[in-house]
Amino acid sequence: MRREGIQEASRRHQSDIVNSTITSEQFEMLLPLACKWATAQEQHILATGEALSDTLLTDARLVGVAVPERIRLLYVPEIPIPDDPALRLKRNFFRRSPAV
């Protein structure tokens, strides 16, 4: 990507952050909904995800994962958007999380 393209993407990202700021009241309302959604995603991944390969198990142990056999991976084209209408409205906020 050219330097100009990177700068433009950065400006768009900064604009998205400003436009998606939530109030503390919204945060208090959204947090339990987001936790419920995350728990459902976790259960789905644990039920349908793949165990780590032998190489990844070794790597996980090397970096201190206590029980790497419990880890499951589920490959998805993008992070699913929550079904809850309130969370859907703030989906850009959730898509910008550091894990993405």
C-alpha cells in the first residue's frame, strides 16, 4: 500500500473512532449484552472449533499457556455481528477492538 493510502486509511479510522464514541450510560447498557454475545460465541467456538496442531501446542506451552489442549480455533471470514439491535448499532465500535 502506498504511503498516501496508509495515511488516508488512518484518517478514516480516526474519524470512525470520533463518530462512534459511546457515553458511560451506553457502555453500562451495552456491556452485559456484549458479554452475553461473547459467551455465546465462545460456546460455539468450543463446540465446533479445531484443536491446536502439535506445533501450535508446543508454541503455546513455550509462551506459558497453562492448558493449551483447551484452546479451539474457528476460522471465519469476518467477526460475526451481534444479533442484538443495540449491539448492531455500535458494531463499528466492536469491530475496532485490538483483537481484530
